[in-house]
Amino acid sequence: MTRQAVAAGISALALLAGAPALAEIRIGASLAITGPAAFLGDPEAKTLEMLVEELNASGGINGEEVELIVYDDGADPNKARTFATRLIEEDEVVAVIGGSSTGATMAMAPLFADYEIPFISLAGAVVIIDPVQEFVFKTPHTDRMACEKIFADITSRGLSRVGLISGTGGFGASMREQCLSVAEASGVEIVADESYGGSDSDMTPQLTNIAATDGIEAIVNPGFGQGPAVVTRNYAQLGLDLPFYQSHGVASDEFIKLAGDSANGVRLPATPLLIPDQLAEDDVQRQPVQDYIAAYEEAYGEKPSTFGGYAYDAFHLLVDAIERAGSTDPVEIRDALEATEGHAGVTGVYSFSPEDHMGLDLSAFRILEIEDGGWTPVEQ
């Protein structure tokens, strides 16, 4: 059963999925279903609702039905914190999935530590899990990993002098910091460093400055939302001929739609969800990727996104932990989550530990290039 609250959090709608009026296991979520980050939260919410329906139809968790309680925080940190409090104190959930954005995640995280409720974030910034917070986990790769993967591809092309053009929002600012911090160790020199605001509609001045930098060899754009699409269109309008990289924050077909033909030639780190038909038969992620795509297309008549994939992995990780714990006690669920090893998801293969609450390494990222409006893996 799914109970989804509207953006204001005033009313809720119960969507029955063959479950009783009151489920025995309550799982919460606070997501950006509407607003500027809806491209993140909408597929995440749809994915969770689909999975709960599937799970309850097959008997639930250890024979118990599951109720999913979803609130739409619109990526507003204040709303996210309010909804997190409600999920804990009023809805009495045993765990929470969500935080479509880094800002919303960081606003909620202290509450889960205080109340000892396991929380699996769907946001990208490394600050979510570094330093490790006892009750906080995450499914997406970190921005630090994205920088390292991008820089590895840049240096493999015999290049090293890089210009950054970063969004000033939570994700863009965090990834910029991480790229600056790992550049030297990655064999890269940051020779230009520009930024843009969330409401900016023309980044040609910043790109012109980068292009004029002596010896510039490649451009990297940390950011998500519509900003990177604008940067990509401006890059093409200027006729720049430098290797151009986006982040995993825009690893979706929607980015290609927004950027149009300008996206051709762009490279970025992404999950294998974008290249299901190009995965090897013995790739351990092939089956979960194909299962997710088939289920989502049947449920909604459209392809799933990378961001929905983060929710897919979070839900399966949580269900697996509850099953292994043999309990709905939040602390025991947390302990089982931390003991997860070799869990193959659509984003990567997860192995958590007391020192690592993300559980992914760089092999979970695939460098893809956009060609003719589609995704092509780059040989590493």
C-alpha cells in the first residue's frame, strides 16, 4: 500500500495495492516530486510505489505487508526536515528512503541520527557519507567519484589542463570542491574555475573566459537540473572544440532532450541503466537492470531514469536488510544494512561496512558518450 502526500503535506491519498487498510511495516520517503528537482523525485516516487505494489503482491517482507508513506518536499530543505519529523514521530516508520537533493538530505540526516532510524539517501554529494554517519547510507555514486572517473578519462586522452564551470547549488558546489580536491592526485591541473546560478540563462561569458585560458584542454561542468543543458547549448553555440564533460547529475535521456543536438560528443560518468542492451551476458548488473526497465515500462509506459534507479537500489537494499535482520527494529535494520555485501543493483554492486555507507567503487561508473542522441560506452 502507498500513501502519497501532496506538496504542502496537508492531505494524503491511500493507493491500495492488494494490501490491508493498515500495513504492518511502514517505510517513509521524502522526495522532490514537484518543483525544479522533479526530474529526480518523480521517477524515484514512481519506482518506490511500483516496488511496494510488487512486494505486497508477492507476500510482503517475511510475510508482512508494507506501507509506503511518501511526502513531496520539492527539494526544499525546510520541508524535508518537517516531513522527516512527521515520518518519525507521527507515521512511526522503521526506515526512510529519500532526499532527492543533497540539501534536503543534509537537513534530514541529523533527525535520523537522533531517533536512530536508518536512512538511505538518493542524493550525490560525498558529504552525506563522509564522514560516516551511523544511520545514514546512500545509493548514488559520490561527486568525488565522478570527478575521479572524469579525470581518469581525460588523462587517458593525454590531456591534463581542465576548466570547471559549476552550478552554485548544493550538488554543483560540492562536486566543484571535490574536483578541486582530487585534481592533483588525478594528474589534472584546474586552470579555469567559473560558476553560474540556478536562474542563469546564458553561460557564454563564463565559457568564453574558459576558452580563452592559456593551454586549456578540456571542460567539466559539475551541476544538475537545467543549468548543464544551457551550458551545453552555449558550448555548441560558441563552436568550442574541447572535450566536454558533464556529471552523473544529468545522466538521463531528459538531459539529451533539453540539450538537443548540442549534447552530441559530451561524455559523462553514468550507470549501466542507460546501456542495457550493451551489457555483457556475464555482467552481474545485467539482470537487475533489465528487470527494472521491464517492470517500469510495464507500470508507466516509459523508460526509467538513472535517478529512479537510485530508489530501486535503495528499496531492494532495505528489503534485503529487513529480511536478513528478521526484525522491524530500526537499529537491527541499520546493522543488517551495514553488513550488506555483494548486492548487485542497477547502479552498482554494493558492499557496506562501518567505514563505508555507500558501498560502491569506481567500477560502478561507466564513461558514456552521447552520439546521435543516444548513449555509447567509451572503452576504458
